[in-house]
Amino acid sequence: MAKKLSDTVYPDVTFVFPNDGGSTFATRKFELSRSSEVFAKMFASGLETDRIIIEDITICSFDKMIRHLNGEEILEACSYVYNNIMDAKSLLRYYPDIKKFNLTYLNHHITNLCIRIPKDIIDNMNINCDDHLEILKIILECEYLLISEFNLYGTIMKMIKRTSGDLTWDEVKGKLGKLIYLIRFPTMTVDELVMCAKRPSLLTGEQMMNLMLYAKEKMFTETIELFPKIHRRINSNLHAFLS
């Protein structure tokens, strides 16, 4: 049986999990640094203590991730993550850990969830959370989505109105930044664009007028050149793509 990092002889760093009753995970900095660029930078920065407090994940999650980084029991680790990230709320909950430990092997799994359940994911997002906006970017960059572009926009707008609080509309648009230009407004119908024009809107008045012109006459102007004009693809090959 593979040796766990937490069983290492002569550990020189200990992770403490106060939310798990003060459980500890002892290991060697060298082994972590060799396996992960994140840990290498952390230890190279010169920590003043050999005890590191971890409050945002459980010791069980941490152990699984470390074992994956060390190349041990990868199938078990994959199964654990897959079994825990199967819906919108779990994706949003575990995404910071996935990012923190650079678990790139989950990229395909995350993309598949974004394709299958984009509305559920966005419904649970918060405009003020950078991690949520990163996931929104993944959704908007997908060539396939199980939602129409108009309904996608409507779902984003509902999320913004629900979570923006005291933010001004300019601040909201500032947070979204270039994500606005990943919404495929040119693929919408005239009637859908009329609904999108209702204030507040992510579009300027000039952009809206030119999008209407494009929808009616296919006349393309500079103000809408950044918006993708190709429809997202939903077809019989989607099941094969997701597998």
C-alpha cells in the first residue's frame, strides 16, 4: 500500500484544522514543494512558523488532494472529488480548493458541469465573488450550453440583481469586465434584444441599436465587433462531447 505523506518520518511542517477538532496533518516541505508549485512558492516565501492553520477545507479533503499531488491513489482521489462535485452548490464550494491545489485533471469535469447545468450554477453565484466570476467565464466560453443565449443573459441579470447590493451599475459592469463580451447578443432575435434593452442592461444604447440593426439587416458595426456572432452548438453530438 502506498505510503501517505501524513505518515512521513521526520515531518518539518504541520497543517492544523481547527474546524475538524484541531486535527493535524504532518509532512515534509520538500515533498510538497516537489509536487506542487503552489506549495513551493509558499515555503520559499519564508514562513515564520512550522504550523499552518487551514480553516477553509476539511482535513479529509486536504489529505485527498495531497495524495493526488504526490501521485498516490489517484483513482481514489478522482472518485472522491467526482462524488463530491456533482451539482452547482458543490462546484462553487470546492472550486477554491481545486484552484488552490491546481487540480487541472478536473478541468474536463468542471466544463461538463458548466455545459449541463449553467442556469443552476449561475443561480447560486454572487457577483461579488471572484471565484464565481471565474466559473461564469468558463460557462460563457463554452461552445456548447444547455440553455439559450437569451435565457443565459436573463439568468445572469437575475443573479446580478439578487447579489449586487449597494453596487452601482457601473461597478457591476466593472466587475464583469470583458465577460460581457462573451455573451452572444448577435445570435439573439429582435424580440429577444428588445427584452435585453430593458434597464438596467449590460449594453449601451448605441450597442443595442447596432445589435438591432445586425439582427434585422445583418449590418455589422464597430460597436458590436467584440461580441461573438456564432451560435453556440447544441446537437446530437453533445452527449459524445460530454462523455
